[in-house]
Amino acid sequence: AKKAALAESIEKPLGELAKKKDGTLTAADGPVHTGAMIALRMSDEDAARLAVEGGEPAGELHLTLGFLGEAADIPEDTQAAILAAMRDLAAQADGPLECEAFGLSVFNAGADDRETAIVLTVGGEGLAQIQTTAATAAADLHEGMPAQHDPFAAHVTLIYSDDLSLVEQLTDRANQPVTFTHLRVAFAGVVTDFPLGDATQAAEGDAATLAAE
């Protein structure tokens, strides 16, 4: 049953993303991720174009909509409920989000407790709405969801580095269109991507839940 499979997948090890047969991404070798989030995933073409050598891998470029805290602190039934809610939200979308990476910014410069990040700032119609809807839905299901940055600053982290000369070197990434094609839910190293605007996934998910019950 799909519900049981989702619960089982959460227990997989952490690390670099590798696609499984059920469409989720799980870990192999690579950096360890312990947090949980809801995010937008860009198209493969845009990710390959925007990725920076030595920075975040193309497959991990994302725009965070909500940080959920540490994955280990979120009960499995809550994780399953969040996955179902995000699956439905993605299905209700009109389709991929056409946005613009309009600038480069530096986040956390000089902070003692956070790494300096060079990011793409992103804007586009529907972006604020999907962020509000996703974060609100997750908070309703997850009592321990941390407070979110306010106001929401839509961005894609390209690289963590204290070398601010990279900003000038990466200006070719700015003023470029970027298309977000999937709603991503990550619990530690287990990632599930739901296509935006694919209504069939919601129907299939409902049928699988009924079958499990």
C-alpha cells in the first residue's frame, strides 16, 4: 500500500539523492541532510544551467517554501499527512510556475551561526500564494513546525561561500527565466517530488489510501 511505502521510505539512510522506483529520491553517498522542508524544484534544464561548480548540485537546487524542522522530530504519521497534503496542493496547481531569477544576493554574511550563501532572488506570479498555502497547510498538520522567516524571501541557494567575489562572477545567472515544475517534500535524505498540475497523482493517491484502509 502506498501509505505504508511512504512510511517505510522515511527510514532510508541519508546522503546524495538517487531516484527509486516509486518516484521518491533517497540517499546514497554524499552530504548528510537531517532537516525537513517543503520546496519548489526547478526544471532539469534550468538546474543544469544555473548550477555552480563547487556549489549546490543541480539535482538539489530548490526554492524553500517552508522549513519543517528536524526530520527525526516529526512523527511518521505527520510526515505521511504532510506528503498527502502537498500531493493534493501540487495537483491543484495550474501547471509549472514560470518565474524570473532577477538578482543575486548574499545571505548570512558575517553570521557566526550560519554559513554565508550566495543566492538567486526569484519572483513570479503565484509564488507568494503557493508559499502561503503550503506553509499554512504544513503548520496545521505539524504542531512543532518552527517559526518561518518573515517576510518570505524567495530565493535559490547556489553556493555556500565566504568568497564574495563570486557574486560578480555569477551575474550571468541573474535576469533569467526559471521554471519550477515540482513541489518537493524532503524528510532528511528522503525526497518526494510531485509534478505541479498533475491531477492524476491526487486520484491515484486517494485510491491507494482507500485500498490500504
